[in-house]
Amino acid sequence: MDASALAGIVWELGQQAGARLERICQPSPSELYLFLRKAGEVKRLCLGMRSDLPRLHFTASRPENPAHPPAFCMLLRKWLEGARLTGVEQPPGERWVCLRFRGRSSLGQELALGLVAELIPGATNLILLRLPEQQVLAALKPGAVLYQPPALPGGVSPGRWLPELFADGRQDPGPAWQMLLSTVRGFGPLLAKEVVFRSGWDADAPAQLVAPQADRLARFVHDLAGAVSAGRFQPAVYYGREGKPRYWHVLELTHLSDLVAVSMATPSAAADHFYTAYLQGAAFTSRRSGLRGALSSAGKRLERRARAQEADLQQAAVAGEFRLWGELLTTFADRVPVGAGRIDLPNYYLPDSPPVNVPLDPALGARANARRYFARHAKGERTRVAAGKELERTLAELAYLQRVSDTVEDCRTLQDLEEVWEELREAGLAHPVPKSPRAGARSGKFTGLELVSSRGDAILVGKNHHQNEQLVRAARPDQVWLHARGVPGAHVLLCPGAQAGKDWPPADSLEEAAELAAHFSRAGRSRWVEVDWTWARHVRRVPQGRPGLVVYHHEQTIRVSASPRLFAGGNSPPR
């Protein structure tokens, strides 16, 4: 957010002069929300103080109000709640603003207060001042007792732009827009590139090429600066080909012709749309990365356990030799001399009775040595049985992790990822993490896909183990359950609609549901997939099993395409 974009927000915020500050909440250390009421309408002003993403704009989102607000929030409530917004100030070309309020002290004395938002990357801060003394009453990052505005950066105001100031660019090998950044105060990279582009060059043209005709740059700098000062804003969000917002600004950016520009009603609408999508995308990427790390760590731990259990099985495999030695010592006890350390005895289990060299404890007799070998054989057998069961459980855990890993890669929303994380936490494979507000990850409501077949029958698709568990528990006996045959994937439930009759389930609805089961499975990249279907009354949860793990019988198998058809509304379900 450069100073020009901030000016658009300040212009919009100025229209709320006279609004009453009704409520303040601070859902995170770097995020503050002011609720301003004017003419019966409440607007939520977001002040984001992340050092890498400072922002100020009205927002449509509803912030979570923590049960225990931070101390800074409590101080702001003490001084500002109930105060009136009297004005907003932004020094020309600067990225900090002062929101002026008129309030009253606890004794009823009228006070002039200012809330300064410093939106400078790497140096963000929120400071509450008592005016006109500039006395600091509270600060997000405490500092001096008396407030000093941030030092002005280099460069001149756009209104004082002179072509001569760009003369040094004749020897600069870098792009011209970077020279503009260091010369004109208040312009960010987007506006600097826009000036170069409107002047007739490529947005990344070198300064050596542009500098000889700096007067053209000066004209367009004046034009853009004049549009900002006159409030001629054209807020828009610019989307890339992948459908994600890439940039936003309050002025038209013609150099972004390869992007799709979507006009917004107000500067705040553009900022809110962009930052909401950006933060959700960043949270999604972070959560998916965390899940991948947790799954990788758990998988490596289980692989080490499996190797240890396989080693135990290999050691237990020699227990049969101990039994043979014990039997030979018992049979030929009279041939074993007292104090012998080894002896060769015939193995009567094999043809020609080849000799077997049996180690002995010299301090024990033949039968005592035999009893010792029988005990070691019994212990080895117990180890073999126990290690085999443990190895079976470990391999099942590894298979479960692989299914969860496939689910994580298929997740498309933050809520889906939070459900998977909660499932791993309950399984003891991940640490609990704070949920995003109103995620509803563990609510009783089904959170998977709810679709309608072309015939009007409801189709429910569980995209993770928690949603699969919800389907299995909620299924009615007359509903049809489907799953891709022999591969991990989604549980799909076909529910009878209003037209259900004796021919239930209808072939077309059944095939459409099977296509979904094939699509949301590990075989979803294949052209054709076999899908099992059966009545829900024949599906049972595995006792003590992982969520979504079932056994079923009386199934039938159909072969369908893994590309689902279009459903009501004209949309095909995303992967």
C-alpha cells in the first residue's frame, strides 16, 4: 500500500467524520478493528500492522473478539470508546495517518485524541496521542513519551517534480521506475511503472533510455498526483490467469494489460477484496505446509519403528534353532560331557542325520542347557507374535498417513485443511493450532460437498476422513454408499430425492455419484475407475479404527469415468 493508495482510503475515511467509535477489538497482536457508527450504519475499519503487510481499509469481514483482549486494546477502549471521529490527516506523500477523535475523560473533561497509524513496511506502529501536546498514551510498540512523526524519506513531493531532478538517470543502468521511486515521494512500484508506461516506454525501460525525455515523465507524474489530490479514484483489483488477485490500486494501471482488471465501488472494497484473498491464500499455504511437515515427521517416525520391528522379527526367526538345540540336548543328554562348551549332535529331523554344533554353558548340565534353550525359544515365539502384530499396526498407520497425505493434496479450502489437522491432532500425530475464526472445522454440520444429480437426487461427498466419518454416521439404510474400489478416496452418499420410486437407485444418478467417487480418489487421474456401491445398511465402521475406516459387503462394482458430469447450477466439482 503506497501513499497514493492510502490517500484513497483516507478520502473514504474522511466521509465518516462525526461517526461514533462504538467498539474496538484486537483479534491478533498485529490487527485492530474500529467499529464506527454513523447514520445508523456500522462500518468496520481494519488497521493491519504486520511489518510485511501494513494496511488500512474498511472491511466486510467480522473479526473474532478474543475473550481476553490484549493490554493495548484495553487502553484504547478506555480512551476511545464512545469518542467521535472529527477528521483524518495524511501528510502529502507519507504512509502514516492520524485519526482525530473528540472524547471525554473519566471525569467528563473533553479530550482531543489522535490515533496514529504508521503503515511503513518494517516499521509499523499504532500510537494513541493526547492532542495537542503529542503525549503518548498508548502504543502497540512502546517508545518515546512525546510523539515524533516518522522521518521523511528522500525525494520530493509530486507537486514539486522537476525534470532536472531526473538528469542523474542518464548514467543509471537500472530501470527508470526505480529512479522514480527514489525521486518522487509517495509513489510505489506500481505507480512508478505506470508513469513510465504512460510516457510511451515499456514499464521496465532502462533509465538511460527514458532520462533524455524526463519532461514527459513529469507530465504524467503531475497527472497521477492530480487525480489523487482531486479524489478521481478508479479502484480495481487485478487478477492473474490463475484467477488469483495479484495487485490492487485506487488509480487505473494500464501497464497491467495482461491481467484482468475488476473495478470496485470504493478504495476500501478493492483493498479488502485483495487482502482477504491474499491472507486466506497465505494461511492456506502455511497450513498445508504445516500438515505436510507433520505427515512427513510422523511417516519417518513410523518407518523407523517398522524397521525396528522387522529386526525383532528377524531375531525371533532364529527361535526355532533354540528349540532344535533343546530337543537334541534332551534326547542325547547322556552324550554330553560335564563342563563341555560345545558339542556335535546328530539332527534326526534330516536325512542322514547331519551333525549340529550346539553351544553349551559349561556351568550347566545337558538338561539345564536344554531348559535354557526351550525358554529362549518360548520368548522368541512371544516376540515374534507381538512384533508381528505391532508391525501390522505400524504398516496400517503408514497406510493411513498416505491416505491423509492424498487428502491434503486434494484440499482446496482452509476449512478442509483445518479438519485434517484436527483429525491428526486427535490421532496424536500433530500439535493443536489456533483455528481461524468461524472455521467450523469440528461442528456437527456436514462440511463436505453437497451436490444434486441431474435427476434431483442429493449427493454428499466427503473429501477427508472427518467428512467421511460424518457420512457413515449419518447414512440411512435406504441410501447408497459408494467408494472407489481398492484405492483411498472419498466416501459418497446418494440420497433419494422427491422422485424416488421402486427403481431406486436410478442408473443415471448412480453413475453420476460413482463418477464423483472416482474423481475424489487416488485413481482420479485415471481415465476409467472401478467403483463399489452398496446400500448404506451394509457399511460398518471398523471398531477402534481410524475415522472413515469401514468394511462393507453385498457390494456391486461399476466402471465409470473419473471426469464428473455437470450438475445443477452448471458447475463441475473442483478437485
